[in-house]
Amino acid sequence: MTRGTINLLPKEEKKRDVKGIVLNIFMVLVILLFISIILISVFIFEIDSVLTSRLSDYESVNAKIQDQVNKLKVYNDFNNKVSNKKELIEDLKKNELVWSKIIYDIGRFMPEGAYIKTFDARGSQLYSYLEEYREGEASEGKNIIAFSITGDAGEYTDILKLVIELKKIENINTVWIQSMVKNTVTENNIEVINFTINTFWETEPFIEDIEKINKSEDEDTLETEIEEINS
């Protein structure tokens, strides 16, 4: 007869280490996160390197373009100044005949009791003033001497008559008597009055011509800018 063995002792149950499992999962997550951060950092570093390189290239190209723009601006300013001076000189050359007419008018207006010894034209001062005005360095209303004359007269009234007549000359605005000195000519024992007279330009007609030229240039510049925008 066969006998069976019965184990009356309770079975031992294995206890699971929950804390260890959680710790392992946490460590795995931390490692994965660390690896992800490293990969993202490398990726960002690569992108930053590429962008930095491209930015450097763009800055280099921009610097070259800006250099070209500055050169073109300098050239354009220089070209405008040359054009302005050329137009001003050409315009003033047209007025060279004015001096011939002025001398003619002085002779025509000269009283019988007076005569001229010297005639000093001062056109260069007018040219300089108009050039400065065109460049915005001078204002209107400045007295610019046109010419000076010296001479002798028998009477003070002759000098006053000459002053009145000189005011009739075109483009002459003001006439001033700088000096009147009575002297005696020893050879003939005759008293004469030495005089010096200064005349000043009426600058408004010249300024109007300059403003017309500037307005024309501004209109041309505006048309050019509009064409560049539309192109």
C-alpha cells in the first residue's frame, strides 16, 4: 500500500521589490532624458554654427553692398556738385555781356562835369555768393558789391547825379558814395572833388534762376526714384 506525503507547512510567497522597480524605471528615464538633452544640445549647436556662418556671410555681403552704396552716394554728390558748378558757370558766362552793357551805361549816364579814373568789377564775389547759396551755405539779402568806380567831379551835384543814374543800371540795387574829397590841381589851380562810389548787386534775379535749376533737379530726382521703385 502506497503512502503519500502531505506537506502541512504554508508555502512561502515571493515579495516583489516595488521600490527597486520604480527606481530602475526612474533611472532609465533619467538616462533617456540625459541622452535626449545631449542630442538636442548637439543639434542646437549645429544649427547655431550653420546660422552663425550664414549670418557672417550675410553681414559680409551687406557690408560690401553698403560700401558700394556709400561709393555711389559719394559719386552722386560729387556729380551733382560738378553739374551744379558747371551749370552755374555756364549761366554766369552768359552774363559776361552784362559788364559791357554796364560800362556802356556808365559812360552814357556820366554827367558833363565828372569823369571816371578807375573801374573795378567785382564779379567773383557774386559768383562765390551764388555758389554758396546753391549749396545752402548762404542766405538771401546779403549785400554783394558789383563794381567800384573812382573819378573826379567839378561839383558835388555832379556826383549826386551820377549816383542817381547808376541806380538805373540793370541788376544794380544799391549805390553808395564811399568818399568825396576836394583837392586842388596845382598845375591849373582848379578845385576838383575826388570820389569813390560802390554799387551792389540786386541778387534776387540770380537767386530765382538758381531756384529754378534746383527745382528742375529735384523733379528729375523724384522721377528717377519713382522709376526705380516701379522697376
